[in-house]
Amino acid sequence: MVSEQSVNSVVSKPEKRRRNSDLTRVNIIAVATEEFADKGFAGARVDEIATKTHTTKRMIYYYFTDKEGLYKSVLEHAYSVIRAQERELDLEGLNPTAAVRALAELTFDHHEQHPNFIRLVANENMLRGEHIEKSELLSGLGAPAADLVSQILHDGQQAGVFRSDVDALDIHMLISSYCVFRIANRYTFKALFDRDLTDSTHREHLRTMLGDMVVAFLTSPTPS
């Protein structure tokens, strides 16, 4: 007779293999993110990623098909992180002004905590979006961000507190440009002006300034 313990052991083996497979994939993505952010698509080496993850090039290609497949997975993961944070943002009970400020602050925090995201985006723009255009997943990740801003804008415009001549992408661009600039240009800005935009002594001032800027723009009169 097969004991219950033996049955559980047999049943758990596929689950254990799946967990190990998931962990391996997560580890590869994490290391590849560092490599692609640091060296770009052309400069990153799959052999180096395999060495740092204690896997093999063959195993990486088993999971991701090829180098481009790995790079696209890295981009997809990077964008998915911020989209997930936006989905989890609790705006219930907030008026439109407080809601758009909360969204701006979330973006500020995310970009500060994920500098590799900024570098990946910069690298992909240098490639003219060659790889991001090929990703079906990424093509659908812009809509949730725009939808969230659209809802906040709609509420503010319906309440008569936001100007009516802007759309979601205007505000998304406004918030993103500020947050990206702070991370992407920190070294050149410091060299030119002797101010580190990521220094903790400036953090709350810059974070508040972002929210003030977005709110001031949205609550300014619509030009006739």
C-alpha cells in the first residue's frame, strides 16, 4: 500500500520543479536587467548573464529563445512593475487634486527605486523602439497608465477644478519627463551645477515640487 506521505511526495515533485523553474527565470531576468541597463542590447553578453546566474547559455535560450527574447522579457518585466504599482494605488476617497498628486509621487518613488528602468528605456529609445514594438505585452501596457490618468482628469474636469484642454497623455508626459530627468541626468546635472538631484537632502523638496507643478498646471484657467 502506498502511504499518504509517499503520494504527497510524488505529487509535490512537479510543483517543486515548477517553483525551481520560476526562481531560475526570475534570477535570470534580474541579472539580465543589470546587464542590459549597464551595457545596452548590443553590449550585454548572454554568456556573462549565464555565468552570473550559475546557469548556461543553453538554459537561458530554453526560457527565452534567444538574446532578443531575453531582452524583450526584461523590458516587459520592467514596465510591468510600474503598471502593477499604478493598479495598486488606492485613490478611493481622494479628490482629483490629491489623486493626481498621489500618482505623481508614485512615479517619482518608482523611478528613484528603479534606476535601471530609466536606463533600459533610454537604451531602447537609442534603438528607436526596435524591440518594444515587437512585444505584444508591451503594446498593451500603455493603456492602463493612460486610463488611470483619464479617470482622474475626468473627475477633476467634471468637478470644474481641472482645465479642459488637456488629455491623459499630456499629464503622463509631464510627470514622466520630470521623474526621468531627475534620474537620467543626475550626473551631468551635478557636474554642471554641483547639485545631486538624488541627494536625500533635496528629495522631499523635489517630490513636493512635482506635485505642485502638476496641480498648478491642471488648476490653471483654460485659455479662451
